[in-house]
Amino acid sequence: EQTAAIAEIFDELHTPFIGNQVSYNMLNREAETTGLLDVLDAHHAGLIAYGPLAEGLLTDRYLDGIPADFPLHRTNSFIADNREAYVAKLNALNAIAQQRGQTLAQLAMAWLLRDPRVPSIVIGASSVEHLLDNVRVADNMTLSAEELAAIESILND
């Protein structure tokens, strides 16, 4: 609702409204469920996704489990009560990534960037190695209909 109101103000002022930066990733899909992506699309604006790797959860670091003392970001707090189920999802997504010759992080970024309403993502890296790994998403960004269906099935399970 706020984005729609802001976009209208920009329109009234004849000022370009180009996008909104919000948390969006495979695990946190509020941008879809709240209609934010639709609002942005209606205003020819994009979503700049921060937290594209769910603060590290969409990497290979947590395939063996999410520690009880892991500080979940507020945008991922819904995971707290069902960590085991999310670890299962992470492993299923990782299997798809491996079939594609990618890391889980690369798959997560390719999934976001497949949508033309997501022109950019804000990546964070704790090392040059992580940054270079993230940039390699550009090597394989096309997801087949079968891969997308499998991802949806995992995420909606």
C-alpha cells in the first residue's frame, strides 16, 4: 500500500519512480503475496532485492542444519519454529542447483533475476571468493519450466 501511494505521489510530481528496495528471496516471498510486485509492474518500476540469499540461509552453509542460536533476521523469523523443514527445502533446492552445475546461492540469485520486475539484487559477500562465486550466476541464469515447477513445489511444500 505504501509503495502504491508513493508511486502515485511521484506520478503527480512528474518524477520518475524507478523502484523499491525490499527483502525478497526464495524463502521470503512477501513481495509476491502482498502484491508489491504487481504494484511495481503497474508503475513500470523494479524491485531491488536485498537479502537475496536470506542472510546466508540460501547457501551451502546450512544444509546440515540451522543452529538454534543462529540469529535469524526479522525477514526470516518465520523459519524459527520449523528449522528442520527449511533445512529439507534447502537440500532439495541444492539438488536442483547441483543438477544445473551451480551453487545454491547462484540458483537463488538466478531465481530472483528471472523476473523482469527484479532488475537488480543487493549481494553481500564476506570475502572476494564469495563475491566471485555470486557473480558466476551470470553463467547460467535461464531456468526451465520444469526447474521452476520443481522449485515452486519445494517452496510451497
